[in-house]
Amino acid sequence: GAGVSQTPSNKVTEKGKYVELRCDPISGHTALYWYRQSLGQGPEFLIYFQGTGAADDSGLPNDRFFAVRPEGSVSTLKIQRTERGDSAVYLCASSLGLYGPQHFGDGTRLSIL
Amino acid sequence: AQKITQTQPGMFVQEKEAVTLDCTYDTSDPSYGLFWYKQPSSGEMIFLIYQGSYDQQNATEGRYSLNFQKARKSANLVISASQLGDSAMYFCAMREGNRDDKIIFGKGTRLHILP
């Protein structure tokens, strides 16, 4: 469909491993966001891209987390040296711009064993 | 201080009744936007309705309406004629400023519609 696409839908890995989560936004949407949702909580902001650049990365919890959007479309969230506390659903959203709602993907459920 | 407060962790409502989900917000920015999202058990976040801080009228979208009381900093969601499919988590959220920025979510309200 034409919605935000996130892959993989589920990822299980061992503590200490490196993971990459991919987000393909709605075509034409210039703004892209990553959120993290822990069980029983609302989504928490991680990082926001306008085009290729990270306009606001204030929500990244530490330097193990990094995200890129090299061509202004697809984005990858990268987590190094994963910890059990990183287990959550990682949501990606995109929007057209000012005043527009953010449209979310189905998320990637990340489980760190 | 929390930016978005949803005081009802869970609600049970009889099918076909109207339901009001509470949301209060905190911001000193005169320009902001308020959103409601629905998250069924399947996990996707579904956009329901939007209210801008300068909008004169309350937003409506089908069975959803937003009761916007600016002076009280309140943005309650009203669902009319509830249906079994309305059972889900509902999140109130806010974007501050006149820009394309992150949105801040509340902790959500879990709504159960009873047959």
C-alpha cells in the first residue's frame, strides 16, 4: 500500500549485537520521525528528519543509537551493543509538513535476549 | 511536568453509548496542535483527529469530535455511538510551535466497548 512501511516487523537478537531497523515513508513526505514505545506507554520521540538532515535528535537515549536518511526518503535506525532495556516497539512516522498529521508505520518489535 | 495528561488509564463503555476520553495539556507556546490517535491490539497507530490552537471551531471527523476548551487546556475526544471495533488504546498528543516537529504523547487510555 501507500502507507509507511517498516521492516522487519519483528527482530529478536542477543544482548550486545548490532541491529538496523528500516523505515520507508509515504512518498512525498519530507518529514520523518522515529519513536520508541515501551509496553503500556505512549510513544516517546527519538529523532526527526527534515529531508536528509536530522533536525532534532534530542530524544536519542545515548550514543549507541544513530539514524540516517541519506537520500531524504528511506531511513535506518541503528542500535549498537544492544541492551535488554532497548526492547520495545520502534515506530516510524512521516508527514507532509506544517500542520499535517504524522502517519505511522506498524512498527518493529525489537526483543533483546 | 507532564505535557499531556490522560487521567483515565481504562474505561468500560456499553456499545452504542457515547464516550468521552479526557486529555489536558501544558504549553506556553501560543501556537500548537493537538492530535488523537487510536492503537488497536494489532499495534498500528491510527490518526483520528486534529485541532489547531487557532482553530475557532471544534474539530469533527465522522463519529469523532474534539471538545477543545482552550482556557482550560483541555482537548477531550468524544466518540459518538460507540462500536465494538472502537476497543483500543487512545493517545492524546501535542505538537508545540508553528513547525513540523515531534509530537508528545500522553500515556493513553484503554477503552473497552462492551456488547
